[in-house]
Amino acid sequence: MSKPTLLLTGAAGVLGRAFVEELAADYHLIGLRHRAAIDDPRVEELTGTLADPHLGLGPETSRELARRVDVVLHSAARTAWRGSREKLFAANVTGTEHMLAFAGTAAAPFYYVSTAFVARPPDEEHRGAGPGAYVDSKIAAERVVRESGLPAAIVRPSVVGGDSRTGRIASFQGMHKVLGGIVQGTIPVVPADPGSPFDTVPQDVVARGVKRLIAGGVTSGEYWLTAGRNSPTLGEYVELILQVAERMGHAPQHPPRLMPAEVLDRLLLPLMEDAIPASLRQQFSGFIELLLLFQSSSAMESSFDALGMSDYVSHRALMAGFEKSVQYWIATKMPARGVVT
């Protein structure tokens, strides 16, 4: 019996690579890519663009592809927060509209990868650009999916971490910038409330959750692929980073202090404007943007229990997975000085 055919966008990205690992054994994968090559023998690779109604393939080729495809998993997104709001919406909303039109032609169920941070829409002050504009674009794309009338499910992962077993990740993310700044001792203050939950889930766990939805024939609803109430706090994660760094011979000489981002942004940074270099102020501002989005005083909703995956997001499992991410970053970015035990 032949495998069902699944069209995957964003296969060269962080989650896309994890989807390939999780799905390749059970699906014939076709990866629609733009610039970055997928370069995986398990994926039939097509070059196109989500900016075009025919996905950059031409009308006839697009129709032929639609006749082959059984499932559409739309993971591609523009995540460059420094870009304009217009570019974010063109990629994340218009691109989703084009993928939905394709799924309708193919009569294929549609799975849309959004973000859990739609639960925290930006205020008016932060809507124009940066993380706020990105979240706004995903909220708008979700609306397009819901209003399409097609069989479609929306998945909402939180911060995606490296593989739970190895820490490996296709490219380091914003979380790793903060992690690296702590290990390298380049940030004396971490803009974070130590008691706030920090919701991050390993990439392979997210991919497995999505596979369960697809394999189970779930074609409606919204699913939170988050740590939820089991999420460790920022303080716990920072302490773990310092422990792993010390064990690997990279303990920072001056461990950072944790200070609520609002206090740092509104009170401390203005006082230090003339006392610290512009590059350091810019780095702090970037950390503040990230951590204001990622931290919360309350836990997010999670669907992993309903998917039968509660063991994958227990507090112990999440700490163990994050430890692997820290080890992988240090081993990749810093010269060896110690031995992991």
C-alpha cells in the first residue's frame, strides 16, 4: 500500500526539519521551498513561492500537484521581526491564503502552524513592528484559516527548543541568544521575572503532536502545543544554564541578575543611557522584546494531555530537554574545556 502524500511548507526551517524526521516513515513528503534547499533524500523538493496564487509553479503544474496531495501542512512563515509589518503580513497572511486555495483544489485537510503567543496579542504601542507585528500576522492568518470553510486544524506551539534527546536544532533561535548571553557573561542583567513560567517545548515533541492530529484524522479545532502548567520558570531555566555551563567548563565569571523586564526597560536603561555602549543597549532592548513576549504570570493552555502526550511535557522531561539544548549550544559555539557528565 502506498503512503499518503503530504505537502509540507517550511521544510528547511527548525520545525520543518523536525516534521521531516517525524513524518517521513509514514508519508511521501513533498517540500515546497523558496530559497533554502531542503537537501533531504526523504523529501521530494519543489521550488516555488507562497507569494504567487499558483505557488510559483504555474497553473498546470499546481493543478497536477493538487491531484497528488492528500494532506497539506503549512509550516512556512516569516519570522524576521525586524522586517516591516507589511512584509510580515504578505508572507504570513497572503501566503496562508494561497496555501488554503491549493488545499481546497486538492480536497486535502489543512494543518496550519501558528504560535501560542496569539494568546497574548500586542497592545497598540507594540503593533507596528517587531514581535507584536509578527503575532498580529499570525492572528490574522488564523482568522483566514477559520473563515476558509475548509477542513483545517490550527496548531499553536510555544517557544520551540532543540531536540529533546540531542539538543540539535537546524538554526539557533531567540531563546539561544539569551542562553548564549548568560553563558558568555555578556549580559549582567537578564530582563526577566524569575518566577514567571517560560513555555518552551522541544521540536520533536511539537512534531509528534502534529503527527498525532494528522494520523488521527483531526480536521478542525485549535491545539496548544505548549508546556502549560508544567512549564518551568525563568529562574529554574537560568539556574540550569549556569549549572550546565559550569559542568562544561564555561561558568561565567559574573552570573547575571534577574530583574523584571518592565523595571529594566522603564527605569534602569534610561538611567544607563549615557553609561553603557549603544551596542549593549541594543542587545538589552532585543532581550527585553523577546522576554516580554515569552514570559507571563500565568501558564498557557496545553493540548498535550488530550493528545495522550502528557509524559513528554512533564516538568522533569522539559528540564531534561532544555538541558540538552544548553549542552548543544555550548558544544557548538564554545571551545571544549570540560566534560559533560
